[in-house]
Amino acid sequence: MLTLDSAAGRWLLLAAVLGSGLAGIDATVVNVALPAIGESLDADFTTLQWTVSAYALTLASFILLGGVLGDRYGRRRVFLVGVVWFAVGSLLCGLAPTGWALVGARALQGVGGALLTPGSLAMIQASFGPGDRARAIGAWSGLGGVATAIGPFVGGGLVELGSWRWVFLVNVPLAALVVWVTLRHVPESRDPDAHGRLDLAGAGLGALALGALTWALISAGETGPGPATAVVGGLGLLAAVLFVAVERRVADPMLRLTAFAEPQLRAANAVTFVVYAGFGAVFLLLVVHLQVVAGFSPVLAGTALLPVTALMLVLSPRSGALAARIGPRRQMAVGPVVAAAGVLLMLRIGPGASYAADVLPAVVVLGLGLAVMVSPLTATALAAAPPEQAGMASGINNAVARTAGLVAVAAVPVLAGLDGRVYDDPVAFDAGFGTALLISAGVLVAGGVLAAVTVRDDVLATATAPPVPPQQLRHCAGVGGPPLATRVDAAGHADCDPVPLALLTLDPVTLDPVTLDPEETAMSTTAAGQAGPSCPHLLDPTPPVPVSSGCVDCLAEGGRWVHLRLCQECGHVGCCDSSPGRHATAHAHLADHPVVRSFEPGEEWFYCYVDDVALEVPGAPPAPSHP
């Protein structure tokens, strides 16, 4: 496992933040460019809504599939594919000749975001140990929030100094940097148990449901409810029902509905949906309002949100660490209410508004609320799922967040009466903006209340303990010496010395060893500190790390002792890289791991798990799979 203090951990975090930052920036960078896009391409407000919604639609539709693909084929690999796809989509956006061509390119861009976003978080979840995971997620959340908030500022500068097209073209060199960092510094990880066919039917039905419902909402705001809107909306509801039916029946669903049997997973994602729906339309409408009503330039409109950026950057990691200590419930309950207060303060922003007196207090309070809640919310959503399903949990939470934002962008302007070329009418936009703020603030408060009554404080503490069943048995055998077996307790720690057994049975209640044969329960004479071959390396408090990749190679070099060590944390018995993918060389060679068996230079040896060989003992329970 990586740590934030290691170079490898920092490089991985950098790649994850840069990658997810591309998607985060693009979710908001286009907002400040909407008036310029509308004028350049002669687009109405509906087309501008679709410019935002098309990206959010494909992102939300395929983000679950992106998480599953990462778990199955490698999180780094799918992350890289997503970054390249995103860059190609960005290039097409920058070259779009018409409004609807831009909408299509934005949809392609969203597919790339759906592949890279869950991978960025899943790489963190799978690679960092429990002690650093909350801090890493906090840094990821904070820097991701920075990317989202800084988007309008960057977009405003590009629009004012050049063209709205550079809002998209700037992603291409940034994506190249992400690819370089990832290829050079990020290790691959995947779920070894992921298998089976991809759930393409589920992905298609999910996209159809979201697309049809989004079209119905936006169309209803443009032309009013009608037969076409009702038919398309009904099609979306039917697709949603079929999606649930398919996910229940297929062997390898994109969305494992059984995961929602865990109450905290349901709670975290329900809060995510409500909270993200609460502020999903605020960033879109605020930067347009500042230009259309308050008379800000694109750069000043984007600069208005920089306090949110600073607060997320500074406070989110600390908020994540605090949630790991005291539990996430209080922060998840208070944060949305504070954010709602910031949204209500935006009601003071009108024609001729002052940044210092009218805008700054509102965005500071909004930023405080987001910094308090986002990191604990993300950590809770991931902690409620098993670590090996990090990609799917990340995908679910991201899909819920993106869907909430999509619904907000489609529904809130409709409810507030913002349609047509309303961005050309400051009075009409000001009135609709006020209504939208009241709706958003109410939804945020509802999210805080929901968190207060559904989220438990122990969910993060529970996630830091290894997922060990009530009875767990670890088997290993050494050919050329007495077979070894160790057991682990309910917390996942080795709690007995190695014994010369090929199989050790535990009482399912007390976890005490059950004697199968009195003659076989004698303690090993090669346990740590007892009799056995003498090796000068054991006298050195810092044994040398083997230079080759595995003990077989070490032994072949000659003059090298081979020591099987017991890991005090997980009960693994191994040496060097004898169990590929589970323990790095340095981990299995630590001096504080007791030696349970030594092999002299030139001595032939073989090491394996008994779980992997045919072994049956009458009346004994089957050996569980090793981790």
C-alpha cells in the first residue's frame, strides 16, 4: 500500500487529480463561455442548456460502466483510455461549426470523462492504506473541487483574451501531461474477482433513460408540456424500469443492486443526489447572471468563484481527516446547510452589484459549506462498499452526483422560467435567477437533514479494518521442511505461532485451534527465535533487500539465505515476491516480521498455499481462499 509521504503516493495522487480535474474543469469552464457561444453560433438558451447537459448526460450514463471496466481490465488502463478520448472530444468541441455540432462533441467528451473519473478515485482507494486513504481522498476532493471552481475563471480569461474555442482546445496539452505522468508513475490495479460479460444492455438502457428524461425536461421548459414531451418522458421511465429489471437478471450487472442492501451505501448516495442537485445549477447560472445582469466581464465573472477554490483546497483534506476521527455525519449534515446560506446570500447580487459587498460573502459561505461536506461524503460512499469493488463504488457515487447535476441543470431553469434567448434580457434573467436560488437552497437544506438522519458516524472506522469473516484460516506449506500454517483473528492479525500442520481448524465461535491429531500439534522447531539453521543476515537489524524479483532467483544466485516471514498485519507467510501482487519485496522482508522458516544457500525449497493444492481432511471445513 502507498502512503502520501512516499514519492509513489504523491505521483499517483497527482495523476488522479489532474485526470479528474480535466473532467471537473470542463463541467464548469463552459458556463462562463455560454453567452459568447450563443452569440458566435447564434444559439438559443435551449441549445446552451444542451451544451452543458450533453456532457453531463453521457458522463452520468457511462460512468458506472467506466468503473466496472477499470475493476476488470485495469484502472490505470481504462483511466488512460478515458484521458485520450476526452482530449479527442475536446478537440472536436473547439472546432465545432454549429451549436448542435458542439452539443454532439460535448456528448463524446462526456464518454471520456466517464472512463477517467471513476478510475482516478478507484486508483486512490485501491492503492493507499487505511491510514492515508481518508487524507488522499480529502486531497482528491479538495483539488477536484478546486478544478470545478477554477473552471469559470479559466474560461473567462480564455474567452476575453482569445475565443470561447480555447476553452476546449486547452484540454489537449493538459491531457498529454496526464498521460505522461500516468504511464511513468502510476501502478496498475484491478479486481481479481471481476469476470464475465460486460453489461452493455444495462449501459444502453441507462443512457436511454437519462437522455429521454433530460430531453423531456428541457423540451417542457422550451415549448411547454405536450404529446411529444409526454411520449419521450414515458420512454425514459420505461427504460429506467427495464434497466432495473436487466440489472437484477444479468450475471454481471453494471450496477449491482445488491450493493444497495448496505444501508450506508444507500444513505451516502441518497445524500449525494440531493446535495449535488442543490448546487448543480448554481455554478451554471451564477456566472451567466454576473455577466448578463451585474455587468461583469467574463474574467471577473470567473474570478468571483476563486474563494470557493481556495477554501476547497485548504479545508477539504482537513475535513476528510476530521471525518476519519469523529465520523462523517455532522459534517455531512452541517455542510449543505452552510452552502444553502451562501446560495441565499446570492439573492443580493443584482444590477450594478459590488464584488466585495455582494458577491464575496456569498461565495465564501458557499465554499465553506462545500469544503465541510464533499470529502466526508465521498469517503462515506466508498467506505460502504468492499475495497475490491472500489471502481464500482466510485462509479456509483460519481453517476449519482452527475445525474443529480444533470437533473438540476435541466429542471431548475425550467422551474425558474429561464428559456429562449433570456440571456439577452437582464430583467427576465434576474427574476428567474432569484427563483432558481430559492429552489437550490431548499434542496441543499433537505440534503443536510437527510444526512443527519441516515448517515452513521462509524462507517469510516468500520472501513479501516480488514474485511475478515468470523472464521478465517490461512494455510501454507513448505516442501523441504515441515508444512506451516498460521491463523488470523477476527481483526485480521496473526495471533498464534506457526505450527507444523498442513491444515489448522478453528472453532467458529472462540477462534481457538481445534486439535485434529495430537502428534501434529507440536510447535515448530523453526519458529522465530528457536532452533534452526543459523543465518548471519538475521543478526543484522536491517537485512538487505534481495536484488532479484523473487526468492527462486535469489536462491539461484548462490550465497543467499531464503527466509519465510510472517506478516503481523495480515498473516501472510512469504518471502520476497513469492506471492506476486500481494506483497512487495520490502514488505515481506521487514525485520519486525518473525522468521518462521529459513533455507540455507543452495537448499531446494518450494512455497505455496495449501488452498491451491488438493487437500481434504474428514470433518474439517473447506479452506477459504487466501487474500
